[in-house]
Amino acid sequence: MHSSTTGALLELDDVHKSFGHLEVIKGVSLRVSKGEHVVIFGPSGGGKSTLLRMMNLLEVPDSGTVRFEDRRYFPHDGNLLDKASRLQQLRSQIGMVFQRFNLYPHLTALQNVTLALTDVKKLSRRAAREKAEACLADVGLADRMEHYPAQLSGGQQQRVAIARALAMDPKLMLFDEPTSALDPELIGEVLGVMEKLAKEGMTMVAVTHEMGFAKRVGDRLVFVSGGVIAESGGKEVLSNPQQERTKAFLEAVL
């Protein structure tokens, strides 16, 4: 596949999204380069999660363009069947971790991770199991593989969800407030796994309220408020914000 003219792995160009009469995203453009760690933060209801979910078309924009590896996935001009396969292709390359862990309660941690490998990637049972075991070990759960979700803490369940996304060998990982449903003492273990992935070179976009994580891991910090990117830059966005909105938000949370 030819390399992108812009060098971007993912590009959102002037995307808009409304729910009913409420315009949630008002013409946002964002590029994510390979190996980059982008942290999106901002007030609740400002559009952060909607913006993230447009990156793998879980939310379909009303207008604008979504490209991945310089291939356009939205707007789509083919037929419905073609559209479905393109969508599947896009999502097979982008891992996503949600606030809620979405694990199957009747399957063990190992089975939860193995399932997509046999179903989507069509790996043999044995190959899928080896891969799943490696991914669970990667997130520090080698000793919890045979446990069911109900036997795991929230932090452990979220790490299973991360292992499940990693098992698909994504080119990009999206995290949608992955620690917001966790008890405070469990947040660190999930952020630790995310930091490890970042150090290993995984391209990621994370929506989070954890400003310490943003400072440690973010190459680019994007402040989203009122459906627009109000400010964007390196770590100086936290230490020396230029916009009043960013200043006020950071004073409230830091």
C-alpha cells in the first residue's frame, strides 16, 4: 500500500456529528502519525468520546472525511456489501478499549481473548490459544487466564479487555476513558499497561481524565471542549495552556 502523502496513519478532516438538534462535533480535523500517543481531555459532554468513536466509525460522521493509511473509509461511495467489508477491514486494524469491559461473563479470561482470534482472524484453536496466552501475560495476567470475569477485579477485567484488543495486532489502539469505571486503587494497574504499550511503540489515542498519565505518555495533548479542539500541542498544554478554557479546566482538575 502506498504511504500516505501526509505521513498520517489516521486522518479526520472537518468531521461533524449531530445527535438530533445537538451538534456534538463541530468541524474537527485531527491527524495521528504512526507511533504517536495522542491524549484527548476536556469537560464531560464536550465531544471527546464521540470524536474517538468516529476514528473507527462506531459513530459515523454527518460530514467530513475519515482516512486510515491514506485509504478513505468515509464518505463511502460503494455498495452496502462493499461498505460492510470496508468497515470490518478498518476495525480489524484498530483496537478499542471501552469504559465498560464488555467481557463475556460465561467465558474465562483466556476464552474471552481467544474468541475473536478464531472467529475473526480464523486462527486454529492452538494458535489462538498461544496468542491469547501471550497477550494475557503481556498485561500481567498469566496467573488469571482460567478465571471468569466475576472472579476478577475491575482492573483485571479491563486488562483482559486490553489483551483482547492487542491479540488482533492492531495498528492503532483507541482507549475511551478506560479507567473511569474503576475504583481508584485499580486505576494505576491499567494505566501501567497502557504506558508499557506506549513505550513499546504502539500508536494510541486515549480519552482520559488521568492528567498524570497524559503528562507521562502524551506526545500530543488535545483539549476538546464544546465540540471543537480548543487547544492542541505537546506537554506545554498542561504546564502553560494558552486558552482560557483550557486554563480553567486544568485548574479545576489538577
